Amino acid sequence: MKKIVIIGAGPSGMMAALYASKQSSSVTLLDKNKILGKKLLITGGGRCNITSNLPLSDFYSHITSNEKFLYSSFNFFGKDELLEMFKSEGVKFKSEGQKIYPVSNRADEILSVLEKLLIESKVDIKLNEDVSDIIIQDSKVLGVKTDKNLYTSDCVVVCSGGCSYPLTGSDGKLFSILKKLGIKTTELYPALVPLKTSMTSNLAGISLDDVILTSKHGKKLYSTRGSMIFTHNGISGPAVLDLSSYISSYKLSDISLFIDFLPDISSDKITDILYEKSKKNLYNRFKGYLPTELIKTILPDIDADKIFNLKKAQANELVGNLKSYNVEVTGFGKLSEGIVTKGGVDLKKVNPSTLESRIVKGLYFAGEVLDLDANTGGYNLQIAFSTGALSGYSASI
């Protein structure tokens, strides 16, 4: 019987434990927290956006980088297998747009099922234990040392998460341990994080249901669409968070950001609105389309009688302010403030078919500790569950 130690009891760690135990392995699940799934409980605002209702083939376009690495994990344990696992335990799901939530709107319902299955699978759960080292000799894993015990093992699965939300246990400590062991990790950046911008603070609290954000970097073009909100020092919301995952690794001086405030209205239609026969000044012509404070920020105050005297270049500039407003990005939220971490264990050193290290035999990785991240919408949780399942199974056979 194989002895397997899993570090981290988040979504990937719990799933790894369940799949490792299917092969009659002796499985120990370690976590520094006093409870299982601490970060899982706050996902989706506590409602747990567990996955997406898109076809699995469409998931890859929502992975910000290294999407091909996930082929084996998603094929082994995709969204259908994930949902069926919980449905068989009585959980009912609903869709809101492309997002899937439990009908109960409670992340703790998902956690309760996972805890029940872990207990039934006789997984040895060790909470409130902080890992201090992974024991390796002759490029083979031998065990794990914590602040309380030494666990010998045939395999170790690292599911310790990234550096986001450190109060949930994802404090990045394992990256330091891995580095000492010669496991290469890529640079870490915040992902799904608000942007700090040059836009004025008087817009704070104003939200827009539908915008398109575009950022250009040489020949690369990134575009996201969705809702956004102005904050006291920048912008946030789903469209902003998604875009941040693509651009947070760039130098600020290399980032250009443009906002289309009216994505469903063409430039020609905006020009027609601009020149329609009316006594309304420029602000009032667009009052029904955007919040007044925003209009006053991005458009000049022009009286009706002067609108028709605008030169073509001036009119084009006004249209451009509505369709492609240039915003200076002055910073990002802290690494600890990102919903997930961009970067992690270098995927070149991990076998995507098994998630075993190419450097250390018996050492596996799953979840956010890997250099994988995705858009909002349940994709990051699906990555965690899928890689957890594959790593746990691979370690056990």
C-alpha cells in the first residue's frame, strides 16, 4: 500500500486526497488551518461559483496562459465529472449566465460534501500543522516535515495554493521550500486584481453593466468584456479583473488601456446622436446612455449650437472618448489582494499527463501552486479540482 502525503486542504488538495484514496492508498492530508477548505468558503462571494456551463472545449480560451498543459487534467476529470460527483451527494446546481452555483448559494454545502467523502474514504486529516520541509534524497521524495510531526511517504502532492488571500493559508511559504529543493518557480504576480488608474476619484461607486476593455502590448492584443466599477483609486469588476490577469506581469510603462463604454452602439450611430437636431448640449445627448458624472469626465461641455460647428477631427475625438477612452494604468493591487496568483511551479518541469515533477520522483503538484490561472467564472476552481484529481490518481498508481 502506497503512503501518500498531500500538502494543503483546499479544493485541489481535497480532490487529490479523494482520488488517491480510491486506489487503497494510505493518504494523509495536511493543512496549516484549523478547518478544511478555508479559501473555498469565500469563493464566489461565499456562494461558490464551482465551474462554468460552457462546453469544456471552450474553457481553454478562458485560461490566461499555458492552456495546453490542462488537456490531460480536464480530460481526466472535467466539469461533467465534477458536477456529477456533487449531484450524487444531493447537491443541486443552477446557472447564472455562464456561471454555475449550488442552488443553496452556499459554499459550505460544497465543503460539507468534500469533508464527508474524505471521512468515508478514510483519509487521515491533520489540521493546524504547518509544513516546514519536504524530505528528498537522491531525487526521490521521502516524506514531509511539519511543526509537529515527520511523515514518511512514497509520494507527496503539493496543493498549497499561491500567495493570494494569505489569511486563508495561501501565504506562499511553500514556494520558498520548493526553491530550496531546486524546484523552479516562475515570477509571481497578482491576478484577478483591481487596477489603479489616472481616472478621477469622483467616479468612485459608479458601475457599468457592459464595457469592453482592450490592452495592447506590441503585437499582442487582450480584450475582455463585462461589468466594471470605479473605485476610489481606479477600476474593478469582472471585466477589469479578467484583464488584469493578462497584463499584471508587464511594466506599467508598457501598458496601454482603452475602454469602450458603449460596446453595443457603433461609432456611426454615436456620430448620428452627436449631430441629431436637438437643443440639447453634448452632456444631455448622452445622458440616457451613461451616468452623468462619467459623461462630464470623458466629454467636454459643448452647447447645442456649437456642436454643428465641430470639425471632423474634433467629432472623431468625441466619438473616440466613448468608444476607445485611453486610461493610464498606474498600478495593480498587491499580490496578496489578487483572487488568484499568476505564476508558480514552472510547468516545463512538470509532466502534464501525471502532474509529477520531472526533477523529483514521487513529487506531484496541483492547483494554484502551478503556473496556471484563468478568468473569473469558475475556471480557477475547475483547474483546482481537475489537477487535484489527476495528481491524486497518478500518485496512487
